[in-house]
Amino acid sequence: MEGNFKMMAKTFYGFEEILAKELRNLGAMNVKAGVRGVTFEGDTGFMYKANLSLRTALKVLKQLKSFPVNDVNDLYRKIYQIDWSRHFSVDHTFAISFTGRSQGIDNTVFAAQKIKDGIVDRFRDDHGKRPSVNTREPDFHFVVHVQKGRCFVSLDSSGSSLHHRGYRTATNIAPINEVLAAGILLLSGWDGQSDFLDPMCGSGTFLVEAAMIACNIPVNINRKGFAFEKWPDFDADLYEKILDSCWKKTREFHHKIIGYDKAPSAVEKSIDNVVNANLDDYIAVRRQDFFQSEKPVDGPLHMVFNPPYGERLNIQMEKFYARLGETLKHGYPGSKVWFITSNLPAIKHVGLRPSRKIKLFNGKLESRLLHFEMYAGSKKAKKQSHGTQD
């Protein structure tokens, strides 16, 4: 059995430190956060566990080689020198993704072509035939990155992006990415220790991700499969042991997770996705216009949501965000409120001062994750009460 090896988990901008924390909590070694990625070390079983459990990872890549590279011809030579038959056979299909730039390597399409040539030429010279390229559903997906004169060759252990959790079959317009939703929840400090509300729940992504965090459910438990299951060295018994171990770490949740949406179609889709995730015991969704609502519980409430914006908003932006602020101020005392928006000018119309603003990207849209602390009573009274407690 192979010992520890280098891996990288890819993520969104702004989630690097959260992903690093997730990896450390899972037991990864030598964890180092970078830009949109975190490097770490672990064994085969840990690779299986990382794919099953990481909430903020988009991919888990197994690093095969790294070497200095001068130009595209040098890249071809060094790719050719790798014994590719150790990783896959002529009967498998493969695909190449190439990213990065370096001196002598500035055309990503040409570089990817040279890498492909190096692989198939080596197979043809060693075995008299070559494997086929399949860009849509390859058996093996190799990810090559060049940076500052160094080349990193990795094998994608995940397959399709890990945001494809497997529970979301029904979606609304522009649903929030599942990894983005999980990262926002973790940034907000959600830990399952209070009641939770998404007052504009759309297709229910925040609700499902919040329940999985609260119950410590492995996030990709409903997924159809992973790329590593196609590898010749896939250890099905080990995978089952890892899966069983992840299940044993789940926990009960003793609060409420509630979703509102004013559109009947959204409520229906949310409920479908909650049922697909087997979380209907924990989540209640109902038709409700947030602007006509009040806090649904007596105690502390954790709120996270993704209000409509941009092309999805067919009403006046200023009025919408002003009403949002008014509803929070008058109807939701004692609540921790977080929402993401890419409509940056709209933030000032909320009429509340955010205690935190975190830069994120929703797709290609630069966004802000905002935190508002809605105190029960005035903020001044809250501070005075804290000051007189000792």
C-alpha cells in the first residue's frame, strides 16, 4: 500500500483558510494554503475521505510529478520521460487540463497539445499503440500547471467538480453553487448550535448544506461517484471502511432549520432537494414573503441568504434593499444575519452598518458577504448591559 503523497484541494477565492482548517480537522499533514487551493499530504484512504468530506473543495488532485521546465519543447521531453503506464493503460481514455504561464510557455492550447503528444508518443514507443483522448468523460484526467519555471503534474481524483453533491435535481434561476454555499456558512460561523433561517431559500441549497454541517454528515454522501473509483488500484474495501467511519461521526441536531420563499415553485423545488438529501426530518420549508415576516423563533437565530440581484431583480434595487434592512431591523431582533450580494451599490441602501464585509466571487461576479448583528433592543443598550455584568 502506498504511503503518504502530495495532494492539492482546489477552492474558490476567499475560502483557502477555511479549506485548510477542514483539512487539518480531517487529519491532513503539511497543510499549506495558497491562492484558490490548499496543498497537503495524506495516504489513499485520506484521499477517499477528503473527497467524501470536504465542504469547500472543488477538486482533490493527486500530485504525480514536479520538475523544472524551460519551454514547450522541454515540457514535451519531460512529459515523455514519465512512465505513464504506471498510472493508466492504452485501453483507458484520458484528458489534459493545462493552466499557468512561464518563460517560453505562453500558449495554453499549444502547451496542452505538447503534453498530449508526450503521453501518446511514450505509449506508442513502449506498447505499439496509444490511448484515446476523451474530453467529456475521460477515465483519467491529468491536470498540469506551470508556474515560475516549474511544472506540476497531477491526477484528478474527484471527477466532476465536488459541488455536484447529488442531492440537487431541481433548481431555480441562477442557484448558488453548493461549495460557495458551504463556504459562506462556515465563514458565518454556523455550527448547528442555534436555529437557522434562509428567508429567500430558492432551491434550498443553504438549507441542505446547513443541515449537513449541523449533523456532521459527509457532504458528498449522495454523489454518484468519484474518478478514483475507476483507477486500477481502487481499494473498494478501504473505501467502505472510510465511508463507515465518516457515518459514525455524524451527530444529532436539536434546533430548527427553516426556509422561506414567496414563489410556490421555489418552495416545491426546495422540498424536493431536501428530500433527495434525506434531510426532511431537520428542514421545514414554507411559502412566505420575507418582507411580511417576523422572526419565527424566540431564541438566537442564525440567518444566511442570497437575495436576488442583477438580472434576477425585476423591481427597484434601492427599494428592495431598503425594505430588506427595514424588515431585519424591525422583525428580527437577536439574529445573526449574513447575506451575499454582487450588487455593490445596493449595500448602502440597506440602512444598516455591516460589522463585516468579505470579498467573494459568485461565479465571475465580484460580491460581498455582509454580516449584520441584529441586537434585541438597541446596540447601545446591549453594550451597556455587557458593561454592567461584572
